[in-house]
Amino acid sequence: MNEVAQEALEDEKKDDVDKSKKFFDKLKVQLSKFQVPIPRWLYIVFFILNDIALVVIFQLGVQTGNREQVLQSLQENLNRMFQNMINQLNFVLILNLLIAAFIYAILLFITNRFWITSMIILSVSLVISIIEYMKIFVRNEAILPADLNFLQSDTGSISTFLPYNASRVIFYAIVGVILLVLIFMSIHFIDKNRGKVVWFERPQLRYGVRGGIVIVIFSIFAWYVSTVGTVNSFANSFNQSMGDYPVMWDSAYDAQMNGPLLAFMRQVNTKVMTEPQNYNEKTMRQIAARYEKEAKKLNSSRTMKINDNTLIMVLSESFANPERIPGLSFNKSVVPFIESVKKSNDSGLMLSSGYGGGTANLEYMSMTGLSMVNFDPSLTSPYQQLVPKVSFVPTINRYWNDGKNSVAFHPFEPSMYLRAKNYKKFGFTKFYSLREPDVISYQNHIDDAPYVSDESAYDSVLESLRIKNQPEFVQLVTMQNHMPYNNWYKDNDFKVTSTDPSKPLGVEESSIIQTYAKGANYTDKATEKFLDSLDQLNKPITVMFYGDHLPGAYSSASANKKNSLVLHLTDYFIWSNKCARNEMKSPESIRVEPESYSSPNFFISQIAKHMNAKVSPYVAFLTVLRSHVSAMEPPVVNTIQSWQRIPEGNSIYLDNSGKPMTYSQLDKETKRLLNDYKLIQYDVTVGKNYMRDMGFYTMP
């Protein structure tokens, strides 16, 4: 009975299947009456239109504001790109279209379904655009290759990218994707050709042609992506010839100006360094052992630990005494207090790799002890191109409880140079800026100046110091003297004239320099007040003060190539308050070095020497190297750097008297030290980090 019932049930199911099949066959016949073979030349038209749509969708994601503002900004940016193409032969818009077309074509020939591929790629681009919009809205950062690591390891923090209007934005995205699916699936059904772009009847020929095309297109695209971030490569040169000018200090602005596709691809495979000869574990152990011995020598006569003090590193934006500029004369002293501090403390002139820009590179060198000299020219901004990708960075703040006792202050946008993300990787517990969650306390401006004053920045640091007892590391990056210099200050009594009556300064240049001089004078007074306040605190504090680069204000002086070096020399000093000086053993035996040349990669070693502090093998190495080379920088230009990267040339080295030297002029021992430097820097940036496990960076 059960067998009979089972057979009957199976027959019933079979009848149902047959009925369903007949129904759908009839439906297919009826609907086929509406199908037409869409001419394949229309595929080309739609390919171009969809390619343009892809670029527009991606560009939509990097605009900011509400819906009306986003649409207006999108229109303005696309108009700008189009006008630049006509008026300036800047084809960055075409570059973005080409990148999108390559990705589109690869997927198209893989699927061999034009309408389905179009639906998928436009839908995915819409989702990516929405994600980018939300990231820029919250953090003012574009999507970077390093974010792919974030998706793998930190998805729990994805909520930090959601703005208050996230639900509405996501709703728009869902509606957009649904519309795309309905439109393209309908077209796919109507098209009797089923969107086949390769339609040979023989499968072997069809697959062979598609496979060959995919291999060719993918190979070209992969080669482009892998080399476009390398200076002087064909892909990089092609980009520049098409009008690509990277804006490495601001990823969101870079994406808006050059297009998000281009900005992203440029970051995928930046060449950091060429692997030095003999890089292996054995070589690195030999180097570690060599500088362990040097550390023991130095530590035998030093009594302090670097983290016995609170250390404040002040990067003073664009600070450099303008009275040193050849051809200029001022009616009075611009920075008298800082000049007096320099005379009685470790101080001097810092060789800067920037002029008018490049702040984060100087900050990176001062924080890590690494040098831009050793990097490939393709690496223009470690904060943007390197730090997000590495697992460990040997920053100075780690000497204070592995960074747990370190805080940072920057009275500006935390997204600039990806500082918020990078400071977190460095181990900072707090980063106070103009944005939440940790908003800097004091935000006063001077007269009409657009940036927070140095006095306010110092006051914010003082407020933090007064509520903490334990030694800590404090990073302060100021903004007051940042360009532009548009006559911000009322009652500006500074006057500048040319020392050559036959070459008077122009009205505009004079105004710019006088505005900068007044700002520098405000910095001088604020610094005096700050150091006086630190002297009143009953805990040891040391200050490392330095200007990152000169302002881009000296058009007359920069026109003379003989001024190239002086336009890359800023001021620095190392100062300790009364409490710190009292705690230092035999401070009179520590020789003060005023007017000493340096570069920011050596600051860590100079700070340790000033404090009479014991050192790690790494800091011992920097100490030894500086005894042979006082300062070093990569080739630089005598103009405001537009981030096309420095041109070809030789790195510059200074001896202890500030005299320039080329590599060929260095003795054998100095060259060996510089080779060790490259090996150490390669190991910690793109190598296998052998030396970290050897305790090379560990302070006693």
C-alpha cells in the first residue's frame, strides 16, 4: 500500500512539473514576441555612457554637504575638470574614464553579458560611492588601500564611519540599486542577443577570444596599477602628462581634484625603498650587535632615563626667523626671545626637506628617526602612503609606557595627513583637534587670522599638563603661521625692505612677508609665556621646539639659486624647565651646543643627549651617525612643492659647520653608517622587522 501511494505521489509531482514547464514555455513564447536583437553598435554607445556614469557616481561619493550641496559641488567639480581639459590640456577626467573603462571591460569579457555586467558594476560603484561619502562626511578621508586591512581586522569599528544621516543615505543607495537591477534586467530580457559581446557559435573559439582579451586587458591594467605609484615609471609619467597632480596632504581633496579612482590607484603599490644589498637576518644581527656596544658606551656615563621627564615636541608651523633671509631688512627684531633661548641652550638650524609645505614629512622624521633620504622618490608622504600599511613604527612617544602616556594636540582638522589614524597606530591615547571626540580646549584667533593662535595651542597643552602627575610625551603641531598671509593682523608695525635699492620688493611680497613676520612675533611672545609657565610647574619638563619649513613667502629670494640652502634652514632649540635642570646630574658637565646644524631624524638622539639619558641601540646609532653627518635631506626644489615630488638630484649632507657635502665626498666610515641606516630603515618599513625582536628599539 505504501509503495502504491509513493508511486502515485511521484506521478503527481511529475505532472506538476510538466504543467509548470508547459506554462513557462508558453509564457516564454508569448514574451519572446517582445524581444528584439539590440544592435551591438549600441553596446558601444551604452559602454561609453555607463563609463561616464561610473566616473560620475564615484565623483559623487567624494562631495560633502547635504543633498543640494553635494549635487552642486559635483557639477562644479565636473565642470572644472571639463574646462581644464579644454583650457589647460589637463586630461585628468579622461584618466578616470580610462581606469573605469579597463575595470568595466575586464568584467564584461569575463561574463560575456553586457547588461548584467553593467548592472553589477554600476550597483557596486554606487555602494562604494555611498561608503566613501560617509567616510568623508565623518572623517574627511577618502577610501584608501589601507582601508582594506581595516575591513579584515576592525569591522567592529565600522559604526564610526556612519554619519547622522546614514539611514537616509543607505535608503537612497538601496533604491538606486533596485532601480539599476530592474532597468538592466529588463533590458537583458528584451535583448534577444542576451548581451553577448562575443557571439561565436563554437564554444572553443568563444572562450578563447574572451580569455585572450581578458588576459591582455588585465595585464595592461595590473601593470599600470603596480607602477603608477613609482616615480619615473611610464605609468607615472603618463599620469603627470595627463595632468595628475597628487594632493598628498589631504586624501579627500585629492579625490575631489583628481578623481577618486585615480587617487586610489596611485596609492595601491607605492614603491617605498629598494632592498639594500645583503639584507638578511644575519646582517641585521651584526648591525644590532654593533650598536648595542655603542649604546653601552654612551650609557656608562649617562644617569637619566628619557621618560623621567615630560617631553613636549613643538612643531611650530612654518617657523623660521625671517631676518636670516638674504636681501631682506626689518625695522626691528622679529623673534628676540627665541633667539635668546637659542644662545643658552642646545639649539641651531634644522635642514628642512620642504619649502612652503611638507609638514608631515618633517614630523614623521622627528617622531621616528627615519629619513626621507633613504626612501624611494615615489614615497612623497609616509603618513599617507606608508604608515597605514605597516604594523610597527618606532616612534619616540613609545618610550613613555609604549605610548600609553602620550597625547597629541593639533588645532586643525585631524584628517590632515591621516593624523588621527596614524597617531592611533603610534600609540597616542588622546588626540586633541578641532573635531570630536577630543576637542582642543582653546581655539582663539588673533584679529582676522584664520587659524588658532599659538598661545591657545600652548594653553591647551598647559591645561593637560596641570592635571597629570606622571611623565608623559606631548606632541604639539601648531597652525598659526600656516599660509596664506593675507594681512591678517591689525596694527602690524613690522616693515620689510630690500637691502638692494635697485631691486625693491613688490607691494604684494612686502605685505606677505610683513604679515608672516607679525605672526612669527606672536609666536615668539607666546613661546616666552609658555616656557615661563612650564618653569613654574613642579615636575621635570623638556621642550623640543622646531620649525618645520620656511613659509612660501620669499619670491625674490627664492629666485636666486644661491639661496637654496638658506631657504631650507629653520630654527630649533631644546630647553628644560627648572625642575628638570635640577634633577639632571651634573648639568654643568653637559656641553651646550648652540648654533648646531641638524635635521629632524636626529632629534631623538639630541634630546637624549640633552637629558643625559640612556639610549637604545637605535638611538645610539643615530648619535654615532650625527657625529659624522650633522644633517641630511633628499633633493629639494626652491619653490613651494606641489607634490609632483622632488626632481632628480643628489641628497644633501651637512657637516658640523653647515657646509654641504655630496655622497661622493664622504669618507668610508660615513658611507658605511649611511648603508647601515638604509638597512635599518628598510627592515622597519618594508622588511621583516628583524631588529624589533632583537630589542634594537628598546630603551634601558
